[in-house]
Amino acid sequence: MSARDSRPRFDKNGRPLTAAEAAELLGMSARNVRRLRAEPRSAVIEREAARRERAAALRAEGKSYREIADEMGVSTGTVGHLLHEHRKQSEAPRKCSSSPLQTVYGDDALAAQVLELLPTRGVHALGIASVTRSGSRIATVGAPLAATFEIGSINKGITGMLYLDAIEREEVLPTTTLGELFELQGFGAAGITLEELSQHRSGLPAQPMGMTDIARIIIRTIQARNPFDGRTLVHLVEDLRRVPIGAKEPAYSNLGFAALGHALAAAAGMDYAELLRERIARPLELGRFYIPAEGQAALDEQAVQGKDKNGRPQQAWTDLQYAPAGGIRTDVKSMAKVARALLTGLAPGAAALNPVAAFSTDGADRVGAGWMTSRIEGQTITWHNGRTGGFSSWIGFDREQDHALFLVGATTLALDEIGETLLLSS
């Protein structure tokens, strides 16, 4: 609450308000209203200014609305109000003059809605799509509308769609095993079914974590390189042969979805990049929605430079091994088309959104073919997030309200909370 509004004395007709009437208007006690009226106005202004500055300082540290609210002992709504008032009082641009996030393309109002919740530092380009059955709103900030971003593990949801599409085409069955599609005879991974892979309950680890794997990941991460750069389908099969197979319980697996996508491609007689192009991009008329199968040289001319939260440029993730788990590069217009096709049920394999198995012990999270469905604040959303070395992403569907929201940024800061807040508040 601003100092201007904290001590109302008159109604709209100029009649003096009692303390009780002002309290009801403000949602506070009459005692506090009387205290505020007795307090010198300069003290009220000073206190409110201090609260605005503190909220802004905490936000500048990259803290979320919830973290700021907890630290200040106020509601998230009050945090939003304080930050809004801080920007208004300062009469300064939200971003510093050197920030690329000053330039908005597309829907200004949509961009402003997201920027209101975004940390003031750490995001170097942003893409947004808000989608309903009847239409889409898109915006980018710090990059043109045609700019392409890595969407990371949202790719797993797309691979889930390809899985159900392959079943509809009778190319595979849920019970088809990896041993039927790869040279895995005599290895534990041979008996893993495609259904198990699609639901993250194959027993495969997130990725191989032997000593050489760990060393490669650490060294390349320090070098701002893709930890899996140069790895191919050959490496995938080698990894499937050497990793231990665990219990058939829910456990998120990048390796599992890499195996699923390449298995589907093998069943269709294609590679994964071709499968994605022919089964998803072409039918939905997606202009930029692809796997850069030839490595860095295959990036399009509008490819956004990935960066971590500190602004350090990161190598693009173009490896083939994990392409089905996180290799797609696309623009916001194409993602809006995908989201709308899923909302309407017209996308290939759209039933991948439907939850079919438990993913958490408390029942709050369920899984479809790659897609997660969760109960959050009494509402049900279907979603997936993603992260690569230089990008973070999130997409969510409120299927009851026929609304979807997609966020992607050149950053390693998570966008999940912002996406959830905007989707649930709509």
C-alpha cells in the first residue's frame, strides 16, 4: 500500500470517513488506521519508501516474489505492489541502459506482464507465447520474433507425442522393447519397453555417471561447452549396454528419453531429426522447429546466443545422442502453434498430455507420455520445463481453461515459478 493510500479520510463525495470505514476500505484494523492518521505523513512516506527499496533490492538479488514475501513478512501481492511503486517512483526504465531486455517485439502487454515477474538480472533474451483455442499472443524481448531458442527438456514432451503417433501408425506397440530396435541382446536394457521409457519408469539412470562421464561433464561445463558435444547414436547404444538397470519406479531419465526417440526413429526408418520434421514440424506448418543435426554449423541465422545467468556465452547443445531428450531449437510462433494444436487435440500424438501413471508418492504428480500433470494451489496443470547450458524454458497447459503459456530465455535461471504464476492467475 502506498503512502498516498494508507490514510484515506474522505469518500468519493468528500464526506469524512470514520476510522472503522477506512479500515473496512483498506482491509486493516481501525486501530491501525487511527495509528496511521496520528503518524506524521513524512514518517509514513519514509517507511513506505524504505519498504519499496528493500523489496527492489531483494528482487535485484534474483529472489522470487515468494522469497521476498517470506523475508519481509508480507503477501506476494504486497511485494508486487511495492515493486510496481518502486518503478513508478524512480521514473526510470526497468532495465539498465545496457540491458538487451529493453527492446520488445510483438505483444507489448504480454511482455510487460512477464517482465513484471522476471528477475532484474540474469535473463539475456526472452520468448513468450500465451495461447488459447481461439488464438495466440506472442512476444520476444531482446531478440526478434523470428529468433530461435533451445527448449531443452520440453523436447521430451514432443518425443512423447511422437511415441503415441507411432503407436497410432502401428509402427510400434507399448510393449515393443529396445532389444527389438537396437543391438542389445544379452544386456539388461534389451527388455525395457517403450511404454516404460515414455513414463520415466524404465530403470535407466538420468544419464551415465561413471568416472569418465563425471569428468567430462565437469570439464566441459567449466569450459561453457555442451557436456555431450560430439556424442551420437553409437554412444547411446554403448551407454545402454553399460549402465545399471534399476527398479521400474518413477525416476526422471534423460538417457531413457534419448533411447525412446531414437528407437521411434529406427522403427520409422528415419533418424530423429527427420522424424521430428516429418511427423511434427511439417504437419503443423512450423517454420522453425528443428534439430541442428549437423552441429554448430546447422544453427539458423536467427539463433539466439545462449548465456548463463551471469552472462557467460554457452556453446549450443547440438549433440545427436540426447537430441530426443533436449535438442530442439525453435521460435515462439512455432511453439504457439504446437501449444494450440495440443489444446485442440489436433496435434499428432496429442494424447501424450493425458496422465496415465503416478509420478509422485503423494499422488500430486502424474505422468503421461513425457508430460507431467500436477495439482498446484488447487488447480491442475500439465507441463514440462527445460534447461540447457544457456537456456531455460517452461510450458504449461490449464486444460480446463483451454489456456497454455510458454516461456524461454537465454539464462540458466529457472522460469517455472513465473510460468506457473501467470498460468494459474489467468
